[in-house]
Amino acid sequence: MAGLVIKPRSRIFHGHDWVYASEIKKSFGNPQPGEVISLKDFKDKPLGSAIYNPRSQIVARRFSRRKQDLDREFFLRRLQLAFSLRQRLPLDVSLCRLAWSESDGLPGLIIDRYGPHLVMQTLTLAMDQRIELIIEALRELLSPDSIVIRNDSPMRKAEGLEPASFVAHGENPDPVSLEAGGLRFEANLLGGQKTGLYLDQLDSYERVASLAEGKRVLDCFSNQGGFGLACARAGAASVTCVDISSEAVSAVRNNARLNSLEVDAVEANAFDYLKSCEETFDLIILDPPSFTRSKKALGDAMRGYKEIHLRALKLLNHDGYLATFSCSHHVNRELFLSNLRDAAVDTRRTLRLVESYCQRADHPILPTIPETEYLKGFCFQLLPGR
Ligand code: SAH
């Protein structure tokens, strides 16, 4: 088998599974793009099997510490292991992420389940080359009505892959009716943003909404309105959802109708909305897209967070709550907290932490691969009586 010899002190010796170009000492046996290769240390000791793509910054991703092929049995076994974990988690397995890339030993493969429909992404060359094999395994394990391929993620570009979205099995399922946390949603699996709903946030809706009764709520970067709708159902006095995408705003209105809830959906840039807003609120939710995909742009991202935090704090009523999220793994908890601390100092507010949030358990974190921990959130209250 072809492979790579890894330089000493590379991240793989600290438990990571990725190999960057700068960590390669030499290659042997002429490895081909998309192939399974073997990794060795500088003393010729085997480190395991990896997928290879010289076009990517991450040249190799280890998926096994042993010698292993990416064949039908492999996919059946790994997918089954991924599903059996979800069945033990306290979540509805009919609406969840069934397989999540490195965290399930399937680098670059993501499978989401929406009832009888599956949505699949292949974000690495090796997984992309094996789409047929994976579809076969999924059909055998789950007999889904349909499998939608949603390969429009910008991450594919880094692997030299073109965008492509299509129905690979069954009929186009759109629009799909779903129930999550007692709320009804209509999602487009082939045409909507992301792969339908933001599954990683499903647990947070109810937790944030538990603070909403009788409150005036602003849900910024609302997408289809998961937070706002949960707050409306929990008895909020009023709910305003703001999103820049007209598609998201129509989805909020449609979902509100489906649940017989009253929500004001506004199509606007949240930065502008927060700046010019003349109302005040008792609960503000901020769940922006990742402001940075690279470490280089971290400074800009932190300025973005600071701006929305400052503006939101100024719009909060006495004793109000701010629930704020970051979905960039470059912005770790400590950094995100320090951003909030600075915003509190600048606005002369005293915040107290009421709750912390993270990605739902169907997106498991590997402590040795920090990139797998990306979603973090905090809910602060303005300290009452100050
Ligand atoms: N809270 C949502 C997920 C938000 S995803 C949920 O749980 O479903 C981020 C959303 O921010 C996307 O819907 C995107 O359309 C929107 N968005 C991106 N930039 C924006 C901006 N400048 N102003 C308002 N919305 C924005």
C-alpha cells in the first residue's frame, strides 16, 4: 500500500487524525488522490490507514489505527456504530445527525435523518468517490424513502470538488413536514439552507424558550425561526425574527402559520437592524453564521461579535437576557466569553451567566480534534437591581 511518512512532532502524535502538507517527511508507493494510504512514523512504525488528497491542505485524514479498506463492510460497520450511539442518546433519532465525519470515524461524510428521508454530504474526495457504496450501505441499513445529496458546502472547494445537489434515491421529498420539540416545521432538504434544519441547535430552542414567558423577544439570525417559534409557544409577549435571507423569512412565516403562533418576521441585515432599532427587548437571541472559516480572519470575526453584543446589550431592558452563540471552532469558549466581558464593560452593564449551551450530542466532540467542538453559547442576564 502507498503511504506517507510523518515528521516527528506532528499533530498525529498528539492524538489528532489529520496530516498537513508541512507534516509529511516523504511519500512512498505513489499514492493517488482519493486512495486509502498507510501512515508511518519516522521509525517506520505504522500509524494507521488514512484517506489521501494532495489538493487539500489536509493531505491525509486517518480513519483507522489499523490496516483498513474503504469497502462495503467498512461502511456498513461504521454507519451501524454511528446509528447505535444515537439510539442511546436522549434525542429523537428520527430527526438527527446520524453520522458526523471525524467524530464517527468517517472523515468528510455527514448523514442527517429527517424521518424517512436522508440527507448526505461528502466533503472529502475519498468519500465523494465512494458515494454509490455509501448509498448502498444506507439503503441496506435504514431502507429510507429518499436520499438527497447536498454537496453545495464551500468546504468541498478545499478538496477540489465541485458543488452538486441531487436526489440519489427515491423521489424529491421537498417540502418535508417535521416535528421538533413539539413544533412543526416545513423544510426543504434539496433546496433549503444547510441540510434542512439546524439540528445542532434543536436542544437549545426549549432551554432558551424557558426564559421567554411574558417577554418581548428578538431572535436575530433566525433562519427558519427555531428559537423565536419556541419562545412564542412558551408564551412570549411578542417575538421578532430577523434574517437577511428572504427564503428564511418566508420559512419563519410559514412555520408560524403551521403552529398557529404569532411571530413578526423581518428581512434585514441584523447588524443594521440592531443599530437602528428603536424598540427594546427582554430576551435577545444572537445566532449568527460562522464569521470566520480561517484563523486569519479571527480578528474580523471578533469585531463582528463585539458589535452585535454591544448593540444587543443596549437594546436590552432592565433584567433582560442575552442568549448568544458562536459556531466557529476558531472562537473558543474563553475567547467568546472575553468578547462578552468586553462588551459588558464598554456598555457599563453587569452580566451574570444563567446557562451555557453546546452542539447537540449527535455532533460528538473528540477532545484530540479540537475542530470537532464548534458550537458554544451563553445566556446572560443583566444583573437585576443594578
Ligand atoms: N438560529 C438558527 C440558525 C441561524 S444560521 C436556527 O437555529 O435555525 C445563521 C442565519 O443567519 C442564516 O439563516 C443566514 O441567512 C442569516 N444571516 C447571515 N448573515 C446575516 C446578517 N448579516 N443579518 C441577518 N441574518 C444573517
